[in-house]
Amino acid sequence: MINEIKKDADMRMKKSLAALETAFKKVRTGRAHPSLLDTVMVSYYGSDTPLNQVGNVGVEDGRTLTVTCWEKPMIPEIEKAIMKADLGLNPSSTGDIIRIPLPALTEETRKDLIKVVRKEAEQGRVSIRNIRRDANGDIKELLKEKEISEDEERKGEDDVQKLTDKYVASVEAMLSKKEVELMEV
């Protein structure tokens, strides 16, 4: 039973890390990268569709993204969706290709983005700690129902703590990597 609780906690902590990684992708660095537009949803014949399903996202150079639309009438919709995504980007179309220039990041903007990244990382750590709390509560419940001994309870809680430490260290590694990316000029 304790193993099931640990497996569940491990799985949920992995999902927290994946969510943090997704949040980090939204924060742009100085370079153009197609994943910046992963969260953009385009109104495609009445339903919201991810941008990468209505066009091809690519990198033209270090500071410009391109979107090649598969259907020419969708170009204005894609431009609107990119502007609505609140990424601070202004697309411009030339025929059937949409170019999205990325403005250079100022020192002040970089520091603001680092604050955002740190806040996201803290939310990730809190999420992992909440999972630890839930797992420990489940273990205590097993002890209360006399399904496990106190020694098994202590060992289970130690294992959950080790798991928590491992995932918090992963969050820290992701955070420091993203900070270095943001400070690159």
C-alpha cells in the first residue's frame, strides 16, 4: 500500500515538473524558438485549434519566427491569435508567410522575466510539497487504521521526503538553467 502511495506521489510530482516546464516555455528568452507559440490557439472554423495544427512554425533567424499557413484565408486569424496571446509580439504577413520579429530584451525586461520565472518555480515547489503532504496524510491514515506499523510509517514518510527532495532539486536546476538563458545577451 505504501508503494502505491509513493508511485502516485511520484507520478503527480512528474506532472508538476511538466507543468513548470510548460510555464517556462511561455517565458521568452532573447532567441527565437518555435515553442514560444505553443500556447497560441487559433479560431479555426469556429473551434480553437493549436497554431501548429493550422500552420508550420519555424525560425528564420535568431530574432524572427515564421508561420507558414496551410490555408491562405487563415492568415488574419493567425495574426489575431498571436496578438491575443499576450506574448508582446507583433506579427506581419507578406503573402502566405507570417513573420514575427522578436524585440531585443532590455536589462529591465530580463530582470522582470526572472521574477516571473522565480514565481513559477516557487509555485512548482509548493505543488510538490502539497503532494508530499497528501502522501504523508495517506500514510498516517493507514497507520490510524492499523494497516501498517509505526516503523513502516516512518520509512514511508522518509521515502516520500526523499522523492520530494529529488523533485525540488529538479525545479532548482530548471530555474537556474532558465535564469542563465534569460541573462544571455
